[in-house]
Amino acid sequence: MREYYDYHYESVAEKKEKAKKTLEKLRKKDKDISPVVISGKAIANSFWAISWNKNLESYADYSNRIGRGSAYLKNGMVLDMKITEGSVTAVVMGSSPKPYNVKIAIQKMPQNKWNSIVHEVGHKISNIEELAAGNFPQDLTEKLLTQETGLFPSPKEIKIDCSCPDWANMCKHAAAALYGIGARFDEDPLLFFKLRGVPFEELLKKSIDEKIANMMKNSGKKSKRVIVGEDISDIFGIVMN
């Protein structure tokens, strides 16, 4: 006798409940589990998160399938995500009773490309707050977002692997994880630079050097004031090691 399986369509509510129960089980095994939680309607709110998503959606290789991941992300299917230099790992709930493991490798930004960005950006950003908020002049913003010369990776710099049976490179679980990366940038914009393997401090260095030089120049020879590390930290909003 031929066997067949009665496919059960899962409603959004059922999917969310299954993801919730699976997350509870995972938390019993791993206390450091870190789900991606979307609290509002938008999956991205900050400059870095929105720019990350726009970059992904701008590539023809991704455009036909990337959008499928947004609903997964909104519905709480990304149960865990860890971002390190050049690497992202995620646990994503799908139609299977068990979640899938997604691995995303992103090439480190070429040094010559990074040097060019630092040269052009370095003297235009005063502190970490401006950098984190993406408060750049319009021409500078355009340069940072340009596919050839900007900060964001191209598809050829991104390698994706998912444990699901979907043959496509851009499955729903991988798409959800890619959008989840942007959501993480909403929480901590500087994670972007960690992922790309570049030191964000270099973008502040020129401004810091120029301002310190001007302060010393204007202080006059009779002034005995010394600018110490704590002063610099307060002025420029950075932590001095």
C-alpha cells in the first residue's frame, strides 16, 4: 500500500508557538542563547541596520528570495544568533520539528579598500555617537553605501550554509538570518565593524588628532595644562586603553 503524509498547514500562531517551545528547550541546554526579537513593525530602524538590509536587497542574486526571510524574522523564528569577526551563526525555526543551523561567512574587508574609506571619512566624524547614528554628510553617505567602494559586502564575499534540505543557497532560514544581522546592528551598531573585521576607532583617529593639535596650538605657550587620557575620553566619547 502506498504511504502518504497528511500535510498540516501551520498558521502563524502555530509557528510562533512551536518556536517558543523550541526556544525554551534550547535555553535549558544553553543559557547564552540569544534570540533575535523584533518588537515593532519594522525589522530595521538605525542607519546601519537599514543600510545593511538595503545592500542585501540591491543584489540580483538575492532579490528574488531574500524577502522570504523577513516574515520568519518578525515571527520570532531566529532563535539564536552569534556575531564574531567574519562569521555569523544562527539557529532558525522552520517547518521541521527541529530548528536549522545557519552559518554565514563574510570576507574581511580588503585593507586597501578600508584605508581609502578611513582616508575619506576619518576627519569628518567627531565621536562614536555620530558614527553609531550614521550622521555623515550626504556625499560621504553615498560613498559608504556604494557597492564598489563602500563598507557593505557583496554576494561574492558572503558564503551561506544551512542544514535545511532546500537546495537553494538563499533559503528562508538563511534569509531570516541575514535580516537578523541587521536587527543586531539596531542593538549595537559597532557590531558591523566587528563583523567586517575592521577597527572602527581608525575612523575617529584623524578628527581626534586634528582637534588635539588645535587645542594644544590655541592653549598658548604659557599654559601648563596637560590633556590626559580621561580628558580625551570625555571629549571624543571613546574608551582609551
